Amino acid sequence: MIINSNLKNVASILLATFLFLNTYSQEAEKIYHEDYSKLSFVLQPSRITGFYSANTNGSSYPSITFDDSGSLQFGIYFNFAQKNNFNFKTGIIAKEFNPLFTLNVNDEDIGYGTGYSLSGINPTNAFIFSIPIKAEYFYKINDKLNFVVGGGLNLNLFTGGGETTSEVFVTSETEGRKIFNAITNQEQITFSGEISFGVNYKTKFALIQLEAFYNRNLLQYPATGRYFIYDLENSADVEGDFTIDGNFYGLSLNISPKKGWLQKKSKK
């Protein structure tokens, strides 16, 4: 009797567990098949990271230093397929690509020059259109809130491309001279991988998803180049090389309107 009772308890627990998991295993399907549009609007404030620069002679001055510059990104996702807790999406994201650097040259080497800027120098001339293919897993926390983890690949199409030149001039009332020149070779197509995690929240009007993400280029660098610093007052000329990984990290805000929002809007 005791054994039968224990078996019944175990069976009840297993059945309850199965029903619990089954109830919570259709979250992505319910969200996009029943409640919210498969179209999502995306806004991603982010920063560009992943740089390398060095003088070929091993010196540390004069030199250039890259900064983690900002990149505003926006676009749309289409959540094209759902299976249980998994969501699959694609779309197009437009991304600013402005890897800025500072020219490390002190005032004594510039002399009496004026009208120059040594920071915020962009060696590229590009904008990115990124086409992602991404999978997400929704873990239901409660009726309104889900934890989301995702990963995917991106095809990145760069405007511009080829070879570009960046220069810095120092001018005065009587003369001007060039103290810096950089030649950048830029790719037009790259591939990158992305991981993300965050939450989404159900409201009456939209599904709001906020997540942190990291996007890293694969196989090749978006840009490489060579720089020359010369004609300074006291320091010898130097040259060096740089690479731009073009990785991004930041926050992603995705908004999926309530199902039928376009029809309702057109009726009004």
C-alpha cells in the first residue's frame, strides 16, 4: 500500500511537471500567433569597439588612439517563425559606422599653428545596412514578463568601401602644413555574430522587449589602414598600422504592436 501510494505521488508530480512545462512551452507561438504583430520596430543606442593601432618602429609617441564612439541604429525585425518557446526573425538594421580616433601630438610639436582638431577623426566613410537572422528563446516568468536569450548571424553591407584618405592640417596666418595622413582600405561586405539577453513585457498596445547585445565581426575586419605623422616641430616622423574590428555593444529596444494595429489605424 505504501509503495502504491508513493508511486501515485511520483506519478502525480511527474504529470503536474509535464502539464506545467507544456503550459509554459508555447510562449513564443502564443505571443506572435495570437496577440502581437510579427513586425517589430527596433532602436539600438550602441558603441563601436575593437581597435588596434601601433607605430611600426615600436614608439609610443606621436601616435593615434581610437575611442569607443557612439552608433545609433534603427530598423525593423520580421518574426517569421515560432516553435514553442523559440522565435526566429530577420529584418534590416541601419547602423552608423564612425570609428573615431584622436591624434596624440602635443602643443610643442604643433608650434604656432591654429585652426586644427586632433580628435574626432573618422578614417572611414561608411554606413551599414545589416540583415540579421536570429533565434530567440522565451522563458516565461509570469503572465506579463519573459526572459529572452538570443543569438544569430548578420550580413553587413557597407556603403562607400575601397580606399579613403584622412588628413590633418595645421594652419596659421602666414602658412599651413599637413602633419597627418591615413589611408584606409574598407570592405563592403562582412559577416558578424550576435548574442543578446533581456526581457519582454506584454502591454495592451505592444510587446516591449529590452535587451543588451554584443555584435562581433567574423572572418575579416571591416577596415584596415596605414597612417603617417610627420613635419612636427620637435619629434621625428612615424608611421603605423591600424585595424578596425567594428564590433558593437549596446541596448536594443524592440516594439511589436498589438495584432491588427495597421487595420485599426487605417479605419481611423
